[in-house]
Amino acid sequence: MSLGRTRAVTLEGVRGRVVEVEADIGSGLPKMVLVGLPDTSLNESKDRCRAAVINSGETWPNRRVTVALSPASLPKSGSQYDLAIALAVLAAAGAVPAEPIRDAVLLGELALDGRLRAVPGVLPATLAAAQAGCRRVMVPEVNATEAGVVDGISVVAVRSLAHAVALLRGEEPPDDPPVEPLATTENLSWQGEDRWSGLDFADVRGQPAARRCVEVAAAGGHHLFLEGPPGAGKTMLAERLPGLLPDLEPEASLEVSAVHSIAGVLPADAPLVTRPPFLDPHHTASIAAIVGGGSRIIRPGAMSLAHRGVLFLDEAPEFACHVLEALRQPLERGSICIGRAERSATFPAHFVLVLAANPCPCGLDFGKDARCECTQAAKRRYKDRVSGPVRDRIDIYRKVEPVRRHEVRDELGGVEGTSVVASRVAAARARQQQRYSGTPWRVNGEVPGPALRATWPVHATGAAWLEEHLAAGHISARGADRALRLAWTVADLRGDDRPMLDHVKIAYALRLSEPLPAAWPTDLPLAAEVA
Amino acid sequence: MGSSATAARTALGRYGEDVAARHLVESGMTVLARNWRCDLGEIDIVARRGDVLAVVEVKTRATTNFGSPLEGVTPRKAARLRRLAARWLAEHPVKPAEVRIDVIGVVIPHRGAPQVDHVQAVA
């Protein structure tokens, strides 16, 4: 038999497509032809496979070898096809049984000595294989835990080509060294991966209003803008927001892990991301770093890595304008579509956005006796850097002032920690999930204004009060919609069935950075008692 | 020394061509010509069986340390073999239905029998 056939996966964004790999050994001078729109990295696979096969003690056929990757019109790139190509050729040569690999999906890059190397994107590739009806994948050993996350598919972990050949022939596998994991930037991180693990909400002193804003943002998935002078605690607050979010649901966890797998940042020992990610790119980040990009292999950017988590842009006005403008599509759609000449990719990008900014370029324009010396024009320029359309999509706006001594004294020992607030957030999220079951939305922050007004209206007293402020021009129509969403989150945090006047008032204050009532919803009398 | 090495290579090549010719005869072909030359170059063997004419290039090596002898036939050489085949047909009154370019790789180890690898229709 001179035909070998197996399968591999090509990735477009987070979606994988199963690719059939066929090898034919025909009459002709020794030569290897690879057809099916391979790019350079894939074309080099010819030489890697040949060297790996020979150095694994197998014979490379001294004939014309044609390898076809189909669908032929789909451009393919990357090195993850090596294992499939090498084994398809060996199957065509009759060196390994053809039947076991015919319907399996094989992934992995080969080293010249026949060792397998780890590849990115094994999780989404395995998902695609399972959806295409494959029952078996063969992956580099180090990626096996990642592939094992997918249900209904058996994972064969291999260390080298010789190992794979021995398994297929039913022989004793050789004792090869383990596969090395992908080198990621995390290996170089001096702060370690647990940088955020020890953070507690109780670390933040004072700032009762800002703390509540963070709590509401976490509960309803609302975007948050924090404005305040240096040292007011904006960064501290933002870093503690992910800790308030509940663990990712299984489906969300797979989505997030798939994105991280493609970016190659998924640790080998923890193949599933179970906690909401937190990304805080520096303000010098390029648009490709934030949005994602690359010419042939399109990689996800920070906003996709923050999917189902928190994207924190500290010193937001310092970011390049086009980077900030690029936030508009994901804020609207929950995904980002990146187009390049050869292909386009869509990545999920559904995150809670937290922007932090100084009140003015010098940062001192706050309080009654402001020492700021910035000109009006400079202040205006600074503020305008975060454009109207982006501001418009942010629900909560809060001015943060440096903590005063009496605030710290007042609350000695009485600050709520992460666990207390997180349990409130979890309860509020559970209520929302129940309310929005059967809809595409999960949290209040996602529900469009018209749907909210039509299906889940607030109490008439609250609506009338908001209408007055709208008529007086205190709040825009879009702002009023935002306030309605916030009112629902406030009600959910408190456990009320429907937002009343009090909730709408709090929402209005959250929206416009007005002083919050001292009594938080949990302290207020229950709606039933008022009525 | 240089000339003796060249002589040794020539002798190896001749021996390889003999082995290849024997292989062709054993497989039922008739050798029509050997070492036919023209201004384009040389054809090692022209052989025929029925309606099929084969223009055969023979590559001989003593070891496979530097790759199989078949790999010594470059695409350029294969293209020249096509032109040589056309020239040979033009100059001989043979009208075969099918013309094939074959390459025979011969490995002649220091000990043991020569190994013959016959690839048909390469160009």
C-alpha cells in the first residue's frame, strides 16, 4: 500500500478545522512535495520530517513522496503538522499500520532527532477534533493534560516519533526524555505567577464609595472608570476586582483556556483556566498587543486573554488613541475580528473593562484647594484622549480621592474582606443568571437598554425619578439606560426582586460619581418593609 | 593520485552499468544501446520491451553515506535525459508507443552483492 492517511487540525482564531493529511509514495526520483497551501514554517516540515524519520531508525522512502493537506484551498501554517505528515508517510511506506491513525488526529512538531516538541493551541485543536467526530488524538506528552480536558476523546501522549511508531506497532516504547514545555514569558516573570493570589479586598483602606463601585462592577459585569490623583488607590482597587468574581463556569473555562492555549501561555500543569484572568497591559502597548495580530498566525491580544475576566488599563489617557478606539468593537460585541491579507480570525473578548486615569496631566486637580497648575486646554486634551464613544460604553464613573486619616480611623477592623464581598457578588450573579436564563445575556452589564426597559422595568417610582433628571438634562438618554442596568445590579446585590426608587438613586450616583448614600443596599430596609 | 581516484570511479561506474544492464535483461527487456553519445551528452542504456522504450540513467555508488544514488539525479539532469531521449528517437528508426525515462541506482558495497533500485518513469 502506497497511501497513508491521517488527520491534523488547523486553527483560525479559536476555531479549529480538521485537515486531512494524505501521503502518497509514487514512482519518481526521491523528492518530497507538500501541497495544500502550506506557508514557510509548514513547508520546512518536509525537511524536519525526513530527518526525524531517519534519526528515529526508520527508512525514508527513496521515491517521490507527495503529501496533500485538504481542504486544499485553506491556507495552513505552523509546525503542528509534523507528526501527522511523518506518520502518514511511514504508513504509506508500510512501516506502521495504517488503520489506527486513519481517523485519529495527530499534533506535534518534530525535532531533527525525532523528539516531539510542544505546540500551542492543543486545547482548541482537540475540541475541533472531538466536534468532527474523532475519537483519538495523539499529542506531545506535555500537552496531554490540556487535550485531556475535552470529553469523549482518548488522548495518546507521546514523547517522540519512535515512541509513536512503537505504540502503533504494539512494541515496547523506547525510554525517551520527556517533552519540554513551550517557553512562555511566564518562565521569565520575576514576580511569579501568583502575583495576584495574595490580594485581599480588606487591604484597601478607606474609599468606601470606590469599594462599592468595584463590588457593583464585579456583580453586574459593568465597566468601570476610576479617576483620581496618584496614590489614591485606583490600581489597588482594580487589582482586587478579579478576586471578587466567581470561578469560571465549565463552558467559559474552556473558552478562556482555548484562547490562552493559542497564545501559548497555558501552563502545562494547569490546563484549564478556572479563575477569571486579569490583564494589565502597560500604556506603551501596541495595538497588536492589545487587540491581537500577526500576519500569518494571528495571535490573540490582551483583550482576548482577558476574556471572561478583567482588562485593566492603568493611566488610560496615556494609551495611544487608536488602541483605546479599538476597544469599541469588543465592548459592543464581546468579540474582536482581526483581518489580515491572507485570512481573518475572530477571538472572544468579553471582559470587564477598568480604566484608571489622573484628573489632569499633573494629577493634582482634586479636592477644594487644588494645587493643580495645568491649563484648561491641557486638562481638556488629557480628558479627551478617552473619547466619547469609549466613555459612553462605561457604566460606572467614580472619582477617587486620597484616603483621609479619619476614614482609616473610623473603619479600624471593620473592613470587609474579599470572601465577604465575593459571596455577595456570587449571590447577585446567581440571581441574574436565573433571570436571564434562556437569553444570550448573563449579567446586567450585557443586557441592551431596550430589552431591559421592555422585559425587566424598574419600579414606577424609580423610573419617574430618573425621567425627571433626564428632562432636566442631568443625565443623557444613554446614561439613563446605564443607570437602569446598575439599578438592577444594586437590587441583585441586596436580594430584591425589583429595583425601587432607592436602587435607582444609588445607580444614578454610581453613574455620575455623586456621593453614595452611607447606607449600602445590604443596610437598607427591605423593599417589602418600605411598601 | 587524482587520476587513480578518477580511474577507480570510472571503473565503478562501468561496473554499475553492467549490473544495471543485467538487471534490465533479467526483467525481460532488450538492451538496444549502451553509452550512446551526442553533443547533448550521453545515454547510459537504451532498452525496450514490446511497445515501451526506456532511456535509462545509471547511478552507482559504493556507499549510501552520502545519500542514495537516486538522489544524484537532479531535476536538471532529468530534464536533460528527456532531451537526450528525443534526440535518440530522432536518429533511430524505432517508433515505440511509450517512452519512459528510468533511473537505476546501484550500490556496490565492499562486501556482498550489489543492490539495484530501479525507478521507472521519473521525468
